[in-house]
Amino acid sequence: MSLVSKHGLDAPVAFRGGGFAPKDRAWAAAATLLGVVALWQVGASAGLIPTLFLPAPVSIARALWALTVSGELWANLSVSLARLAVGWVVGTVFGIGMGLAVGLSSALRSPGMAVVAALFPIPKIALVPLFIIWFGIGEGSKIITLAFGVFFPTVIATAGGVDNVPRGLIRMGQSFGLSRWAIIRKIVLPAALPAILSGFRVTSSIAIVLLVAAEMIGADRGIGAFVLSAGNLYDTDNLLAGIVVLSLLGLLVSWVIGRLERFFLIWR
């Protein structure tokens, strides 16, 4: 039976255009994390989880508090944050520049993407000893490691974003007599920005992983060095405390990138 014959001519039609628009629910994310921690604590208290190998959340919280009060946590975290910020910014700036170059220039596209395709699959952690030989045991090798790891995903994300810019918009700009730079600034960059910002989520995680690896190999300060030292001493409370700090750092970075997306992509 048709909708008209069953309900009459004035029957309302249900709205069917609301799908494929997922929304973030902060309470659901918080509830999930709190639920996991609660189950972990219950398992440890009940003896189902051996606390010798996996300390309870309460023990980890005590270790974090002791590290905070003593100042050791900030002494290591501040060094790691400085390395992370400098390495990520350097890799991102050069990556966006290279991505725009290969995305907009026929002369640079094939050679540039060939270099990216050849070097991107190399595990960057395996290059840390080589960077130490080249740039020394100091800050240079650690920053280069982060920048090198961030550079290639940024190039790919930027070039992909440029390739996906609707060519109709570019032709429209050309028909209105816009210069090449004006087209890049007003059309290409805004249209490619969602892909670039999505790439930031990937590169920030890569940078944190490489930061820990670089600090474990050649550093006496930093969260990576702290975790390695705690592991060597079988101090699982402080080891897990360091891992929790890294997890919180990842959540903080993800939150910041989310704010940037809302700010720069408010037009979507």
C-alpha cells in the first residue's frame, strides 16, 4: 500500500538525509577509557592480573604523583616536548613544501614522488644509529630523526590533497584572471587543508614513537630515556607511569589537532 493511500495526502515524509555524518561524543570516549581503567583495577585487586608484571592503576597513579612532586616528571617531559615540537615542525614545514611542489609542478612530480616512494618504507628507527654517526649524540640526531619520519607522510598527505582539489574550481579561478599564486592561496590550499590536517594526526603519532626510540638509544633525559631506565631496573610502576604519560601526550596532541580542524575547517 502506498504512503498516500495509507496515510492520506498530508502525511509527513520521514527525513532520510541525516546519515553519514558521525558526531564526536566526548562523554563516550571518556566513559570508554574510564571503563577500561576500572576493569583493570578490579582485575588487579581480585588477583586476576599479576601486579608484578602489570601494576594496578592505583600503583601507577602513586608513581606518577611521586614523579610530579619530585619534579622528575617535568624534567624529562619538558625535554621531550621541546624535541617533539622542533622535530615535528621542521618535518611538517618541509613536507608541506615538498607536497605542494610535487602536486603542482610537472617537472618535480615524478622525481619527487620517486624519492618519497623509495625512502618512505624504510623504518626510521633503524636509521637512528646512522643519524647519531652523522649528527652526533646530541639534539641534532634526535630532531633529524623526528623530522625525517614526519616529512614523508606529510608529503604524501599534501600531494594527495592537492590532487583531490576540484579542477572546476581551478578553471573558474583561471577564467576570472587570477594569478597562479592567487589560485594556490585561495583555492588549492583551502581545498587541500582537510587532507593536510588529517595527515597531522598520523605524523604526530609517528613523531612520538620516533621520539621515544631516539631517546632510548642516545639520551640521558626525556620520557624515552626514563622508560628505558625504569625497564632496566624492573621498576614496572615507573615504567607504566612513563607509558601513561606518553599516552596522555598522544591524547593531548590529538585534541589540539581536533581544535585546529574545527578552526580552519569551519567552512565545511
